[in-house]
Amino acid sequence: MRVFPAIDLRGGACVQWVGGVPEAEKIRLPDPIEVAHRWKTAGFKALHLVDLDAALGTGSNAALIATILKDSGLEAEVGGGVRDAESIQRLLDLGAHRVIIGTRALEDPRWLEEMAFRFPGKLMLGADARGRQVVTRGWTRTLTQDVGALVAGVDALPLAGILVTAVHVEGLEGGTDLALMSELVETSGHPVIASGGIASMDELRKLSAAGVAGAVLGMSLYTGRIDAAAAAREFP
């Protein structure tokens, strides 16, 4: 299993929210480029970059993402408000190794299928869930679809993987939804990347033992609850 430090961008800063709620911002660091260097120095080989402004339709941090990708030299999966082929290609051209698509992919299955075959092995489907219900548009819209059914339904597509964010535990540092992640590993033929609430090295080990391919760490790294160097060393 690999671990990806999360750099969530809003208004040019690196932020962390509790429970996926913008008003519950707990961490704000003004220099995301320095943050990327911090994680590189700790030993991480890849980053998880999300443009929250683009996801919410309130702005763009595209220039900052381009600088982080170029300056850090790290592998990165990048997402947030990616809703057309041009945006996907632009991020790939900037150096993103994988592009995360969420809202449009979840709301428009035909577009998801078209993009998956147009960019085989380059797209991560972001299946954000509050409980078992899929949420979109920066976690502001709740769909009726069950996340397990969603994940099972895209097996035929040539995706790079499924990124599952347990929004209901996001930023709380109380543990991720291990039962859900374990279930989705069994359900999906794609690699599953777990995100949301991961709070300890022991939990990372349990996710790895369950067959999870990767884990995104946010709040627990920023607060020091998980030691960055230790996580990078054990899960390179």
C-alpha cells in the first residue's frame, strides 16, 4: 500500500476541513509549495492534490497546482472540478500522473465511460460517500446511489483506480470507515484508495491488510498524529 499526503487548495492556501464542511476549516497554511517540499523531505514519493475552489465552482488554483507539480518533482494524483476532456488533458500535460474525476463522472455515466476509454489508465474515479450515499459538487449534493453499487458498476472501465473518501469521518481523526473500505476492496476489480479519518499507523496497517492499494492522509499528518517520516518509510 502507498500513502499520499493530501494538499487541499482553497484561495491559494493549503487547508484541511472537518467533516467536509468549508466552514469547519481547522488547518490553513499560506504556502502550499513549502508544504509539498515538507512532504518530499519526509520521504513521500507522491502527492494527492485537490483544487477545492474548482470543485465548489468558486475559483481556481490551477497555476498553483502547475507550480507544485513542476517544483516538487513528485508523482501526483490531481482533482477538483475536472468536468471536461480539456481539463483532464491540461492536468496530464502539466505532469499529473493520474487525474481524479468526481462530480460529472458520477452524475453522467456516459461521460465517465467516454473519458475512461479516451484516457485509459489515467483516471481515478472519486467516489465520495457520506455514510453509504454518494456525494458530489464538493460534498454539497447527495445522490441516492449507494457507493457499493457504484463501485461494482464501473468494473468494466479502464480506470486507474477508485478513490473512496469517507466524508462522514473526514478530518475528525477518529478513524476511517474500515468496514466500508474492506467491503469495496472485495466489490471492486480496481485498486481502491482510501481517504477520510485515518488516524494511526495501526489503521494504515489494517487498511493494507484488507487489500487497500493506497491511503490519503490529511488532518492526521498536519496535526502530527501520524509521523510523516514513519508513514513514508513503511508505505512508500
